[in-house]
Amino acid sequence: MADNPYRPGAAHAPPYLAGRGAERREFSRLLKQTPVLENLVLTGIRGIGKTVLMREALRNDAAENGWIWVGSDISEAVSVSENHLARRLLADLNTFSGDWEYASNERHPLGFTEVAERQSIRFDYQTMMELFEKEPGLASDKIKRILLVAWELLQKHMPDKKGIIFAWDEAQNLADRSEADQYPLGVLLDVFSSLQSQGVPFMLLLTGLPTLFPKLVGSRAYAERMFRVMSLDNLSPDDSREAIAKPLDKQPDWLKTFFNDHSDIIYEFTKGYPYFIQFWCRELYDYLADTRPAATKKGVDIIGRISRKLDMDFFEGRWARLTDRQRDLLSIIAYLENSGGEFTVQEIVAQSKTNDHVFSGSHVNQMLNALFRKGMIFKNRHGKYVLAVPLLDKYIRRRIAQDEAYNPNKHG
């Protein structure tokens, strides 16, 4: 057998990018904008495939449509100050502008007057930072000026290009810091809103967790009109089967047959969540590679082993960090009818009344805030919550069913 083709892991591109056709078509529509009226926010829980879609598909789509692509991961350091944001932007620009010639008008003293000396220099990071320091005004004014110069040079040096896409991953790390009188997120929105109103084809593509868009709107109310928000969901059953089958094109027939016969079982355990599909298929492939075709007759046993391994590798560490009371609350959420989607405080309170662990509305709010800080819960702009860990509700149900201290009948 060849090397295992499946790749579970943070931002690892799968061997075959299944689904996401609707998202790519919508992005293609945004690439045809003249002028740019909408930017893109790509959001979803961790492991849903945001980074892979952005880097492996949307980047290629942008290039094929004549756009330049720059960007990077955003760390919390970018939000330290407006100047830190400027450095991030200029460093990204430098990846393609460093070889451009820029006509600089340096002024030098001559007697009691000054004369301008015109010279050509490289429009690299150092030049841009010098321009940033010399330009009068606020940080937003300085950044706008440099980006306008970049647009003029782009038209001169690369006239076949339509514009620039600034693609930033982990953008939920962007934030304003009013206590320090620093508003890097607000500056970013102001800069791109201003440039786009002038017809400059620079587009933002921000990828991040579900907390991202509320942050944008919280910083600038008009951000709601600046962005097209696409929330990634799990793969459909058909797309999941493709994600399972396509990487096996060059594998032995018996292996293809086994995966094909068990694709519905894999989907039942993964619910189309991309990371889990890769995890399950990788574990299954390794097991079969060791045991050869004879093991295919023990499919049910293999499935049970992988399910337990996933629980240990993915869920147990997160569960162990919680207090008993936080586990009680999550156990109540796990038995809501809409536990895999959005739910409200009122629904949790009502469900708790059918359980030994009753919560008041104020207590639920406090607990949800604590779970948010631990990365277990997200809150959207409409006062509703979602589990931040995929399929956590099903893990909790499995755990309760296996734990004699719990009575599943009490949870609905």
C-alpha cells in the first residue's frame, strides 16, 4: 500500500477538497466587482476548513481572475497598536512590491533654501516605513497614503492585474484597545472603506472564528455593509463520500471497496466535519495497512476502536479542563433538540428543569461566559450560542451513556 493520503491537522490541506462549490462561486462574484463594494468574511468553528479553503482554493481563484494575493496569519501582536497594524500591512505589501521603482522627491538644503532631488528607489518595506513616519496625520492617513502609492505603482508595473486581496487568517485576533487609545481594527476598516470609495480595488478577505464578524461591527457599525459573510458548515453526505473516496484513486480495489462500504458509518460518526473525516480515514487506513485485507471482515470492531481513540485524542483534554458545574451545564446543552446548532439561555434553563442540575437564567449567563473564555462556547450577535467544539454534544452523550453516575433518562 502507498503512503496514507489522509491528513488530519491544523490547516493541513486534504488530498481532495470536497464541496465548497457554493462558497467558491460566491467568491468569484466578489472578484468581478467594479468598484469593490463588498469584502469577505469567512467564518466557522475550528477544523471546519476555513484556512484550507482560503489557501488552496480561493487563492487560486483570485490568481486566475487577475488579482494579486497577499496576507498572513494575524497574531494578537497586530492589535497592540495602530502602528503594529501598519507594519503588518506593509510587510504583506512588500512580498510583491519590493522590486518596484519608486520616484522619491527628497528635499536637501542649499544655502537658505531647499531643493528637491528626484531619485528612484525600491518600494520595499524600508521605503514604506520611512514614508509612514514622514507622512503627516493619523495612522489611518499614513496607511491610506502608502496604499494609494502602491496602487499607482501597481498600475504602472503590473497593468494586467485587477487589484490586491489582503487575506488574513485568524482575524478574530484583531481588536481595538480603548484603554490604550489604540484602535487598529477600526483603522483597518476606515482605511479600506476610504480606499474602496475612491475606486481603489483593494479587497479584504478575513478568515476567523464566529466571534470575528461581531467584532467588526462592534468596532465600526458600517462594517455590516462592508462584508459578505460566509459561514462554513459541515460537508453534505455526498461531499463527505467524495472526501473519503477520492484520495483512494490509486489504492488497491479491496481498500476502495472497504471504505466505500463503510462511508455511511464514517459519516454517521463525523457528520461531515472535515477534520474528523480526515482523522477517521487516516486511522482506518493505518489499521488496514497493518492487518491487510483479512481485517475488512472486522469493520465494526475497527469503527469502535477509532471512535474511542478520537474521544481520547480530541475531546478528553478539553473535558478535563472544566469544572464539575461547567460539565453539568454542557450535559444539559447536549440534550437540547438543537444542541448541534444555535440555542438560547431560556432553552437551557427550561431543559435544566427536567434534570437533577437546575440552573437559573443569571447562573446560565455566568457559566456561558466562563465557557466562552475556555473556548467551549461562542455567542453570536443575536444573543444565541453555539458549541465551539464540533460534535461535543455527541461526545457528552456517549460519555453519559457510559458513566453509571448519570441516568440518560433524566436528560430528555
